[in-house]
Amino acid sequence: MAEKVRVVIVGGGFAGLAAAKGLRKASDVSITLIDRRNHHLFQPLLYQVAMAGLSPAEIAAPIRGILSRQKNVRVLQGEVTSVDLAENAVQADFGAVGFDYLILACGANHSYFGKPDWEEYAPGLKTLEQATEIRRRVLTAFERAERETDPVKQKQLLTFVVVGGGPTGVELAGAIGEMSRYTLAKDFRSIDASLARVILIEAGSRILPMFAAELASKATRDLEQLGVQVWTSSMVTNIGSNSISVGTETIQAATVLWAAGVEASPLGRTLKLPTDRVGRVIVEPDLSVPGHPNIFVAGDQAHFDQSEKPLPGIAPVAMQQGRFLAANILRELHGKPREQFQYFDKGQMATIGRSRAITEVGRWKFSGFFAWVVWLVVHIYYLTGFRNRLFVVMSWAWSYLSYRRGARLIVEKEWRSRPQDEKPPAS
Amino acid sequence: MAEKVRVVIVGGGFAGLAAAKGLRKASDVSITLIDRRNHHLFQPLLYQVAMAGLSPAEIAAPIRGILSRQKNVRVLQGEVTSVDLAENAVQADFGAVGFDYLILACGANHSYFGKPDWEEYAPGLKTLEQATEIRRRVLTAFERAERETDPVKQKQLLTFVVVGGGPTGVELAGAIGEMSRYTLAKDFRSIDASLARVILIEAGSRILPMFAAELASKATRDLEQLGVQVWTSSMVTNIGSNSISVGTETIQAATVLWAAGVEASPLGRTLKLPTDRVGRVIVEPDLSVPGHPNIFVAGDQAHFDQSEKPLPGIAPVAMQQGRFLAANILRELHGKPREQFQYFDKGQMATIGRSRAITEVGRWKFSGFFAWVVWLVVHIYYLTGFRNRLFVVMSWAWSYLSYRRGARLIVEKEWRSRPQDEKPPAS
């Protein structure tokens, strides 16, 4: 039996998983998929976990379980810290793994534009842990406002600021507006939750720059109907523990969320190959890195120019790149020449609270209820796993009919009943 | 309008919630329910969250949401630190709240028999945070075993010890056995998950002492069929980071779980009234505390003797006590004499993995599939909220048919993308 071709995939996101699945029939290939997490995360719905609409398990599935029947894959949970380009091996926290082909698909983190200390006061939304933290902060702000007697502090607690007018920022701001107006309005006695102030801050001249101006304008009106103030051309100058400064103005806000900038996984820079200013590795037309035709970068970690601008960091790009890489590797193994990657743009969409969305497919643009239904169908279709689909559909149906949210839990970080530094209650 | 009678309830568990609901028609009463958490937790199913079968939100519901329509209740999230018996006020972290009647129903924590440092190595199971921590530890042990090359360490990672042979310990041990044999068996490549060693340790002469001996014996055989070794008359002498000592023998085990002892909430001891050795307040026949007829203690925090032994810390006792207190307060407000509490024992049950349970109702004892169906029905019936019931039924149906577990997530405690003390990956 011939030695198997070793394919190592780093990252079990959309790109990595699509690449692994694309090689499912390749019996002469041995795949190792390495991820820091044990789960694949459906990031497009992550804001719903942050906003207490869905549970973490409803949008995540164990990578091992997804690939359980694909016998040519082994899944290892661990962190890859560097790539040895000369030796064709990746170094992980559990040891080195050699490869014949390497696919790096480690995704992106948030970027605070050189102000890493802002993260403490303004969490971003890339992981389940961050989603749970945001949920904790938003729900806790309402709880604290309810028992606060000082009206100035109460107002500060009921002010929510979202930084960044892209799809995530719009979805977060819309969801806070909707939650305070519908779900929480009747649950409090001292405060009127529906008077919560939600401000969406965008540095550019308008929100949703990747959409047509008319759709962005529709989204702005939808947000305003949910009580969200949209501040465009507004630059954040400082973020503190209970305030945020925009230009020279300071807003007293207990909760600030960050949806402004992304930065590719730091692993890309360790390759010492050309990267763009956000750390994405600049790849060749076949997604390989310069000088190393057996090493590929895909998804949010890759900078791939098409029509003279880089492809955006969205799930469809990652999925198409993952599938493309699997196909190209198979082609090469069968002695055929490689092809070049070409992104097929199926359109884009964003949702703004209950029953509202915007969708753009080529020249078609639509908004409102129909766009929202399309949004629902597309997201359910792409969600991984029958169970997750079923549960998300049910959660949505229940929330839609009841105006409630099924995952309104404040979960603390500390699990010990009495941490070392905590004293027993005073007697 | 007459001044309203102020009832303060501390704790939104089974007892506190039942008391609040029991007073729903009392328009002359103003209730304040204070809880550290924003959610009521259905503790009897908590072990299923720990074992990745259910999501936290499926067995928890926001207290505020449960009582949303009951206009005579306000809910405050906060921690009560002491009770001022002379002034009839509770002191919480957000300020003081005065009362005419006080119901303390703060529940219990784990007790490590004077060895609090064991908690770090052997988490107990009382909160959602602890359940998530146990889930993380158990799933991580399998992940680490998969990438471990040293067979001794691999064996250590695949050894799970549960301390305590009560219902929680039996349910945890059974679930680990079941999960490794069915759910995980096909998902790993290097290890055989079904060879995981699970040991249940009990200091007494048999497990499940509150059940009839024949049922405990049936449960032992069921556990053994799931690969669980049951060690009775075994005293834990030490617990370290990767080992546990039983008598003079030391077991190398990466995962130890604690289901052995409980201790009532420390708030009880601050009253300076008689408590039993686990900190439960010894209450009068009407659940009031000696010398303070307007202060009651209920649920796991109370020591109430019936038939010359204290009632167990289980949900039915807490619910009946909560309802009883509401009824007694109403009686007194209408000028009628108080009644004395009497627990009506409807029986008890425990489950041992898939399709197996034991149930004891008075003199009736049954086990196996029928007992398991009864267990399912009873737990669904008592679960709070339509949504939770529906989702739990669906989760169980899915798990039963697919042999999978829907919440197999390892969630980390750290939400920041790069904590202060972590360095970027080496280049």
C-alpha cells in the first residue's frame, strides 16, 4: 500500500470543514484537522446567542461529531503555534505534525486599532465565550438598573452603545432595541425597559457600506423604529469602564459592544510572508502562499483579490475556498493541473430585529418581511446538522409567537462555590 | 388604601418560587424576591447539562420572566448577606429591604468535609457554571487522550471517578459510562472511548441508601452494565490534580467529580439560631425560626424533622414547603390560625443512563424501562415553562434515537481574545 498523502487543516470553521468534507472520498489521503475548540461555530447566528435568542449548542456542533463517519480524518483539539515551512510541519501545543499539504484556515479576531485595553470594556463577538459575556453584560445592566435608585446611574445602565455599522453591529443594535421593547418591557417594575437607549456608532459616512445605499438607508430607518440612534461619521476616541467618547462627546454607557474591526489570526504573520495591514496572508490565484505551492490559506485569514479588491471575510467565501482547495488537491493527486479560485457571489443579507432584513443578490435588492423570510431560510439551510436546524427553527418560531427569548440566562465565569479570594458573607 | 404586607423571599429555587406563586392572588401583599442569579434552575436535570445532553437554557428560566404577569412581585437580582432580626430587614449587596414576613430559601452548596481545597480538583454540581465546568473537564479529557502518545497518561485521562453514591453520583457515573460507550465510541481514532474507566465511590455500605436495598442492587447492576465500577465502603482520603486516594490506594484519574456532601447556604448560620451539623436552620412545625414567628426557612436550607428524621433536600420537599408557607401567610392575614407543615411523600426515583431507572412509591418498587418512562414523564411535568418542556422532550427524543448528545461543547472560561497574561504565539 502506498504511503498516504498527509493533508493538515488548521481550523474547523467554514473553510477548514469544507476542505475536509471535499476530500471525503479520497481514500489515498490522510487528513488531520486541528482546532483550538472542539466545536464548529456557525458565526452568522452568533449575535443571537449574545442576544439571548439562541443557546450556544444550537449554533455549534462538535467537529469530531460532524466528521465522525469520514474515516480518513482525525480531529485533534489543540493550538497550532507556528508552521515550519522548511520541514513541512506545524507545531502545536501537543507536538509537531508533518504534512504534504497544509491548509491554514484560522479565521480572524477582533481588532481594536492599536487599543487592546478597550477589549475589557467593549467585548467583540467572535466566539461563544464572547457571546455569553455580551449576554451577561446586557442582561445584567437591566438587572442593575431595576434595583438602582439614582436616576443618573439608572440612565447610564440603560444606555447601550454598539461600535461598528457592519452587519454584526446592525444585528446587535437591532436586537438590543427589539429585546428592550418587546421581551423585557413587561418584566420590570421600577424601570421601563423599552426606554433603553441604544446607539450605533459608525466611523464611515453610512452604515452597511457593502450594501447598496438604498438598502442601508432602509436599515437605518428600521433601526430607528426599534429605538436605535444611528450615529455615522463618528469616531470613537476613548472607551472606559462606564463611558465611551465619540469625538469630543462622552456618552455615559454601562455597556459597550465592539463590532468594528477584524484582524486575521496571528498565525498568519508567523509565516514571515507578505500580509496585508490586517494580517491576512496575501495568496496566489490558487490560494497557495508565495514560494510554497503545498501551503494554502483560506477564509478570513486569506487576502485574495478579485475585481481589484480583497474578498470580504464572510462564510460563503470561506466555504467556496475550502471546497475549491479540496478539489484542487484531488486534481493534482490525479495528475491534472491546478485551477484558479474564482468567488461566485450569491449576494448578501443582514437582519434588523423581528421581521426585518435587507437582501442584495446582484442587481436585486429587497427589504422588509420577504427579505427576512429569505434570511431565515438561507441561515437554516446552511446551519450544520439536522438537530441544530430543527432546534433553531423551533426557537425562532417560539420567540416569534411569544415575543420571548429562550436563552435569557446570566451565567457567571466563576464555577467554584467560594473562590479563594472571596470571604464568607459577614454575620 | 391600607399599607401592603411586605413579604421578602430570598432564593428563587423550588421553595421560593412556590411561595411567590402561592401568593399570586394576594392583592394586599407586596412580594420582593431576591436571588443571586437571574434564573430559576431545575436542579434535578442539572447532571444532563454536565453530561452534554441538555443546554443550560433548557433547564433554566429567568425568574423575572416566570413571574412577569404576577404584578404583586418584584424580582431583584442580588446577594443577601445578612438578616437583621431586630429590625426585620435583610441586607443585600444593593441595600436593605424591610419585611413583615421573610422566607429564606437559599438552598445548599457542596461540602468537602473540611477539605475546601478539594473543590478545585473535584467540582460539585449545584449551578449551571459547575455543570459547564464538569462538561468541559469530561469532554476535554477525551480530547487530550486522543492526542496523547504515552499510554500511562492516556489511561489516566480515560479514568473518571465520581465521589458519592446518592442519586446525583449515580446519574453522573451512569451518564459518563453511557456517553463513552455510545456517543463517543465512533468519534475517536487513536483511543477507544468505550474503554473509559468509570469508578463510583461511596463511603457507606451501599449506594442509594434512601432507596430500598433491592432497587439499589438493581442500580448497581445497571451501572456495571454501563462499565461503571461501584466501590462501596470506600473512604476518600485525598484528592490531587490528577489522582484520588481511597483508603491507602491511589487511582490515577484526570477527572474527579464530587457528589458526596452538601452544606446549607451560609446565610443560615448568620442568624445565630440553632442549626444542624450541615448548617440547616432547625425550624418549628410551621417552618418559622425559634422566637421569630414572621421568619421562615424552607427547602434545602431548613432542617425539619418528620417521623424522627430530617426531610431530605429534594425538590418535592421544597415545593411543598413553599406552597405551605404561602397558604399559612394567607391564613394569618385572614385572621385564621396557622397550620403545621406535613410532607406528603410521593416517592423517589433515580435514573441510570439510557432506558434504565429505579422508582419507589411507598411500597411499590419498580425498575427498568417502565421506571425510566415514569422518570421522564415526572421530570417533564415539573419542568418550568412550556418552552423548556418542549425543548427537553425534543432533545431527549433526538438523543434517544440518534445515540448522540446535543450539547457537546467545550466552552472556556476566558472570553477575551488575548488575556493580559498570555503572550502572542511564538514566531
